[in-house]
Amino acid sequence: MTLPRRELAPAKLNLTLHVTGQRADGYHLLDSLVVFLQVADVVQIDAGPLSLALTGPFAAGLAGDADNLCLKAARLAGREAAITLEKNLPVASGIGGGSADAAAVLRALGCRPEHPETLGADVPVCLEGRPARMQGVGEMLTPVPSLPTLHLVLVNPLQSLSTPAVFSAMTRRDNPAMPDALPEFPDTDAVISFLDTCRNDLQAPAISLLPVIADCLSALDASGARLSRMSGSGATCFGIFADRDSAERAKSRIGAENPDWWVVASGLASAPATH
């Protein structure tokens, strides 16, 4: 394998997230429609003993993490590598940053482990990097029908939120799944019509722990989002807008009114490619 290799680690977005049960071992059963965005971390793999260097605007959030998922991924691949992670996505923000980074390391090393979910529930879907229905504890993936162009704005208040705490705050864990068969999505209207019938079952418990999430959703709605929702276990929220100009205007407005928040506009990513 020729090194160095550079791999994008796109943000993962849960358009839906239904929590449908809990196994005896404590792992929750999920049913989620997942897409990937153009905003991304960047992983570079060079020859050398196993190491991790951090750069980027959110590198400080990972400082002192001796057991980073990138290192775990390299160990799972059985490879020595000098890893540089450009951290452009907020840490622990519900958009799969750590899982996306681990998946990027695996892709760059040419490794497809048999059970990538051992690294985290989002790692299998991030390893594929394509729109999918994710079920079980993250290991069951079904490609979804082609999605139209989506114009999205992401908002994160840059306040930490513990995923285990969010799951613990749930009052019900046996919620209904999505329909057995997903519809076709010929346009944005079809996507929004379907999403209106779905949920993120972690949104309410997350808001109970971090009320500013509700402010993020309100800001998206006030800026013209056709649909707003939280992704993953939070605290990142997203809004779907009518077109690129509307999304850019919303990004500018929300960012100006909330300078301490992370606010970006993004479209959907293409399939991952190693460089």
C-alpha cells in the first residue's frame, strides 16, 4: 500500500433516529436513515510507528485522549501508521465525528474488519460512507433509494452532551420503527414528507439535559427551515432549506445572532474516495 494516503471523514447526519429496543447487554436497537455531508474531518496516514497528531479548529477537544478511535481503528487493522487528524467537526456532537474518523483510517489502510461495530455503532455506516438505513446496533445496513440534492444548515451550540446520559434520560426504549419499506425520494418534498412521519427519539431527552438544543431548532425554524431536527444524540441540529441561497442566508443570520455557535451550510457528500 502506497503512503501517504489522505481520506475525508464526512459528517454523518441522522435524518431519523428511532430507538426500537434494548438488548440484554445494554446496547440499544436503532432504526435510522443516515446520510453524509460535504463538511468533514481529514485523516492522513503516513508510514511510521503508531501515533496520532491533531490539527484543525477542534483539535483541543481531543487533546489528552490517549485511546482515540483513530488509534483503535489502526490497532483493529493490525497496522502501524502515523496518523494526522484534521479535526474540523465539533467533538461529541451527534454527527459521527469520532466514528467517521475511525472509518477513514480503516479505508485509508485498506481494512474492512468483520465487525467494525466493535469500535462504535456508527462505524459500519461511516465505513460505507453512503446513504443507508442503519438498524440493529449499527451492523445492519441497507442502501437507500437515491436522494435528491439537499440544502442543509447545521447548528451546534458548542456545549458538551454525554451520549450515555441522553440514552439514560429516555422514558421509553421500545418505540416504533420506520416503515418496513422506505419510499422513493424523487425530490426534496418527498424527503420532507417522509421525515415528517419519523422522529429522533433522543431529541426530547437531549433537550431535557441541554435546553439550548431547543434554541438551535427554533433558530433554524425562524430562518426558514422546511424541517428541523437534532442529529444523533446531539447537540448538532439540522435544517433542510428550499435552495442553496436560502441555506446560505440562514447560516449567515444564525451565525450573526449566535456568534458562539458552530453554524455551517452543507450539501450531501459523494461516495468516499482515498487519495
